Amino acid sequence: MTPVAVGAAGLGILLVLLALRVPIAVALAGVSVVGVGIIRGPNAAFAVLAEQPYNFIAHWTLSAIPMFLLMGSIAYHAGLTENLYKAARLWLIRLPGGLAVASTMACAGFAAASGSSIATSAAMGRIAIPEMLKYRYDPGIATGSVAVAGTLGSLIPPSILMVLYAIFAEVSVSKALLAGILPGLLSAFMFAALIIVRCTLNPNLAPVDGNEKISSRERFQALIEIWPIPVLVIGVIGSMYSGIFTATEAAAGGALLVSLIALVRRQLTLSVFIDSLLDALKGTATILFIAMGGFLLSRFMAFSGLPFYLADLVDALSVNWILLMIGISIVYIVLGMFLDSIGIMLLTIPIMIPVMDAMDMNLIWFGVILIKYLEIGLVTPPVGLNCFIIKTVVGDAVPLEKIFKGVLWFIAADVVTLTLLIAFPEISLFIPNLLN
């Protein structure tokens, strides 16, 4: 059996194990170590298992992950994000579907503070969905808007997924994070435009309460109350954009800045800090355990030569890049229906990066496209993790099938956004290129 055949068989077995719900980290590491053992012998397999996880964890850039997680946890537990929805609601309630648009914009703001799609969906779901249901919004648009807007945490910096991608793809973490800004904002505005158009054509989806009187003073007071989030976002992104800090230093600076803001507001109690620290520790342990498995898989793929075989095959066949992107889209959409985001990314990166290199495609741009695929996977049935999170939040108030039906319109908007990002790479690369 040739090394390439061993690599292909290993990927097939890995997919079967993941389908059987074997823990992702265990499946990735187990298949990789056994595969290396078949190709290079048991001594090489034990050497890989003994050395490579440490070599990966010792990577300095990875320290951005616990720092960004701690920043988001403190912002959430200290209540720094709770006024986002209130401000958005007061300013946007008069728009068709104004509360759903407010939820989308608030999710974008929360994503910029947390870096997590799951945290964004869970937190904003608890705040926004009951409010929309109280105003007699259609349950599908109420739950679907939050489920889909919650995925913005995967793209808008600080994105944990983007940090992992940049490390595995060996590109600048700072540039990769900054590349997600315009695509993330484009996604948010596409969701908002879809809501406005649908609710204009069918006002019954989102009735407008004409009796509620909101003064200009209330609106501007609400804006003043959300000052911690703009300060935090500008501090983190501005420090990376200006070149003052690397992504890792900006993450640590963000954790310090959010702690100082919470102290100034007298919201950083001992219990808040301990809860935030525990959340960050649990999240870091989970992510890095899975990432170590992905790193071992990349070593297995390198030993097998499968990625380079596929890259040479693509080059020899002179595959049109449009056909290649269509094929990649199908692969990621299908995988997104059954696997979680981190699992998909770590499973496919060792294969995709050499292929992208062979096609002379910009790896930072491809990172944005990859994250966008993962966002779609977060709301695509039958898994659709964000939809299940929303279901947990709403309980029996909205059936699961109604939530999935509600996200379908937003998936269509995501497809349009993805098409624009593929057709016009400058959308993703404009800000990173300013750093050159």
C-alpha cells in the first residue's frame, strides 16, 4: 500500500469515526498516529506522538486564543455587552423588521467582543428573541436572525477560528484577523437588508408598534451606555492595524483593557473574574486539545504525500479556478451539514493549503472564504449547532423545524455574500494590504 493510499484511507476512516461521534481530538490523533506508524513504522509513530503535540502547544502565537477567550468572558460576565441590543432596538425599531435588524447589529457588536459564534448566539438569543416574540414577530424570523447573525463571531475579529487557521496556514495572524472585518460587516448588512426587504413585502412578519414613543434623549443615552464595546474594539483592532501590537500582544492588551473598563464601571467582582477565568480555561483546553489532533493530522498528511499528490493533479489537469471553487464549496457545505466548525477546518486544511498554493491563490483570502463556509455550516441542518443553541434558549416556545426554516432565507443571503467574496478578493484583502 503506497503512502498516498494510506493517507486517503486514513481520511476515509476519519470521516467514519467522526460520523460515529468519536470525539474529534481522539479521532484526529488516533488516525494520524496509526497512519504514521503504517508509513514510517512504530518508532516514528511514537516519536510523533511524543514530540509534535509539545511543538505545537509551544507555539507563541497560540497564546492569543486564551487571551481572546478571557477578553470575551470578562466582557460577558461583567455585563459590558448587555446594553448593545437596547441601543440597537431604540435606534432601529421603526425600520421594517427593526428588532430583527437590531439583533443582527447587536450580534455583530457582541462578536467583536467575544470572538465566539456560540457565545454570541447564546447571549443574544436570551436577550433578543423574547423581545421579538413579545412584539409578535414571526418565530422563524425572530430565531433565524439571531442564529445566523451569531455566526458573525467566526469572522469578525477577534475570531478564534481565524487565529487557528492562520497558525496552520502559516500566514500572518494579524492580517488574517483584519481580513475578516469587511466580510463580517458585509455579512451583517446583507442579513439586515434581507430582513428589511422581507418585512416590507410582508409586514405580518414583523408588526410595528406605533404606540411606543422613544425620545432622542433616550436614543443618545443608550449610545453612551455602550461605550465599553467601541473602546475595546478600537483598542484591539487599532493596535493591530497600526502595527503597535502583534495579534498575540493585542489579545493580551484586550484582556487587560476589558478588565480595566470593568473595574472603572465597578463590575469586575471576584466572582465575575473567577467565572471568566474558568470559562477561558475550559474553552482553551477544548480548542487546543482538538487543535493538537489537527496538527498530528497535518504531519500524517505530510508523510503520506496526499496533499502534494492532489496539488500536482490539480496543476496537471489545469483545473479552472471557478470549477475548483465550486467543488470546494460542495465539499464544505456537505461537511458542514454533519461536522462542527473546528473539526471541518482541521480536517481539510492539510489538504486544501497545498492545493491553494498550487493554484497561486492568496491564503489569507482563502481563510476568509473557509470561515464563511464554516459559518454556513453552523446553521445548516441536520447538525446546525447555532440552531440547537437557539432551541435551548427558547425551549418549547419555538419548534426546532421552525428555527431551521427561518434560517433558510439567511443561508441564501450568505450564498450571495460568499459569491461576492469569491468574485472580488479585494473585499477581504483591502485592509490587510494596507499593512504592507
